[in-house]
Amino acid sequence: MKSLTLLATMTALCAPIIASAQLVDFEDLNNNGTGGFTLYGDNVTSRGFKFTETVHPGDPQAIASWTSGFPGFYTGTVAIFANYFDGSMTMTKVGGGAFDVLSIDMADVFLGGPNQTVTFVGRRADNTQVTESVRLNPSNVLKTYSLSLMTNIVSMDFQDDPSNTFQFDNINIVPEPATLIGAAVGLAAFLSRKRKA
């Protein structure tokens, strides 16, 4: 009976963590490039997530962000982008694990360019995938776009239409609840054994 009470307590304690979102805002990255650019190579890690440019592996200019030295395209915050029109990026959690993506801020790289469609492909641990497309508004600021299908995924591809590219920031993520509940169950079992000893 004590084990069930302990398990219920641990699950209740995990509920706020499950419900709380994590924001990947790229503000932990160095953004002091020259000529208005910071170049990150073919991958960059921020806030526990890795972003890999998949079309140009090994290219030192594959991922970039504007700096305040180029105010015409800088959004006022660090927003990264695939630095080629045919670029594509994949997002994964450092160390693996599933996550949900609730929303993402995006804008045309050149701020106010033509309408374009961004397609997200989420892959799950069982190799199934979900696809969701978003039509960007031509705007000179980052706008928030909600995603409803990117749940329980282990990776997410960002694909833009080949005529242009987009910059993104402020990815709103929730850790997969099953992972956290599993951790709570394991901790409860450990504590229960410790009490019996």
C-alpha cells in the first residue's frame, strides 16, 4: 500500500514537469560573427537539442544566424537557418528521447520575402512519421506558428521550399510524458526498496 501511495505522490510531483514546456531560444549560442553572419558548421546544439543540416554535411557554412551587424535581416534575437536554399535541418534531443513540439517562431531569412511553405516531418521511435506544413506570412518579424502533429517524436526535419529559406527561433517543447512517468515509477520503486531494507 505504501508503494502505491509513493507512486501516486511521485506521479503527482512529475505532473508540473510534464505540463511545463521548454523553450529552445538559441540565446546560449555565440552570435558574434563577422560581416553580419555567425557560421556554425553543419550542426549546432542549444538547450539540450541538436540541429543538423543534412544536405551539406561537413560544410562550415551550412548553418548560420544573422547578427546585429546586419540589422536589415537580424530579428533582434538569435534565430538560426540552413544557409543554402536547398538546405534541410533535423532536430534531435541530445542523448535521445521523445518530445513534443508545440510551436515555433519563423520568418523568411530576408524578412518580408515571398510566401513560402515549411514542412515538418516528425519521426517516432517505432519509425512511423507525421507530416505538417505551415504557410509563412511574408513579414519583417518572427511570427509564432502552432504545430499539432509533432507529438511523441524522436526527431523533426525542417524542409523549406527550394526557392527560399527561413529562420527559426523559440521552439516550444514538452518532454514526452511517458519518459517522465517512467522515471517517476523507477524512482518510486527504488525508494520503496530502500524503505524495506
